[in-house]
Amino acid sequence: MDFFQNINAMQVQGDWIICIRQSKPERMTVSVVFKNDNCGDTARKMVPPLVFSDKVAAEIDGSFFADLNSVIPDTAKLFSSMEHYLKQREEAQKHSQMETGKIEQQKKQQVDKLKNMKKP
Amino acid sequence: MDFFQNINAMQVQGDWIICIRQSKPERMTVSVVFKNDNCGDTARKMVPPLVFSDKVAAEIDGSFFADLNSVIPDTAKLFSSMEHYLKQREEAQKHSQMETGKIEQQKKQQVDKLKNMKKP
């Protein structure tokens, strides 16, 4: 039994939700959702689950990690890129002329206020 | 790899939801919820998940099915008994004097109504 060791060996950042429903005796449907709540982009929710539909248990055992390995690392990379993109965009906004302008304007307004208070 | 074959071998009526969260490298927390939506008693939701908290993957692999086998079959039996109890109670109510009385009364009322309609 090395199921969890195989999951661990994938070394991807995120959580797994695995649902198993016995459809008929000997057959089952398994869906695997991989998610990363650290990714702030809600588009991550559009990534569909990986589904093994109405298959014999041995068949799922045979292909489970091969199938997971063919999609999940890329999904994990996508989540990470999405989050990186959001952080970079935030950073860009902070350093933009527009934001710097706003801050300068706020500072000026405060100075003006103080000046007006001192006048009388 | 025989994870899903082991699940299948348990031959219990219900669905499984397995959540896996990597807590630290090499360590993970796994929770297993076993549920049966065919059971109409909402008390079934009070059965807690089985949790393997912050353990090394190999440790979980080592004890997963032994632990599952020690609790899940009884849970499945409980769900089945709950549902059986509800069905029997429903059946008992249907055949009770109270219900039979109600039906007799409704019939009488309808006959009375018809009689009153015919009078004029």
C-alpha cells in the first residue's frame, strides 16, 4: 500500500478531494479535485475534476497515478502562475505613476489642511 | 497499487470523501468521511470523519485500511439500521388506529358532503 506515499511524491502545493461512489458491485466512479486556496484568482475554480467514471476498481488502481501525473503537475503550475500574476499586477499597481500621483496628492492635501489650521 | 480494490472489498453501501492536505513536506492530514444519502435520518451527519492528523505518508499507508475496517463497517450498519428504523416507523404509522381513524373520518366527511349536495 503506497497510495499516500505516491500522493506525497507528487510534491504539488494544494489539497486533494477524492470522492468515491460505488456504482455497481465491482464498479465505481472516482472524482479527484485538486485545489489551491492560496491562489487568489477565482478562475482556478473552473479547472474540472479528473473523473474515472464507472470503472472496475482494478482498472482505476492501474491508471490512477499515471493519469494524475499527466494532469495535476500542470494544474499546480497554473495555480501558481495565476497567483504570481495577481501578485505582480498588484505590485505594478502600487508602483504605477497613477498610484504614486494619488499618494503625492493625499500628502499635499494633508499639508494644506495643516497650513489652514495654523492660519488663524 | 490496490487502494480502490481495497475500498471495493469493504462492500459497504455509501460514498467516500477523502481529503488530503500536505501539512509539511513528507507529512499530511487525511480525513475520511463515509456517508449514505439513502439514509433519511439526519443524525447520520453527526458521525465524525476519520482523521489521520499530521502523519508521515508511509504511516498512513500502513494503518489506513486497518483503521477503516475497524470503524466503517459499523458505521455502514448504523446508517442501514437508522434507515430501517425510519421505514418501519413510517409503516407503523400508516397502519395505526390513529391513521385508519383519520381515513375513515375523511371518507365519512366526503359522503356527508355528497349527501348535502343532493338534498336541495
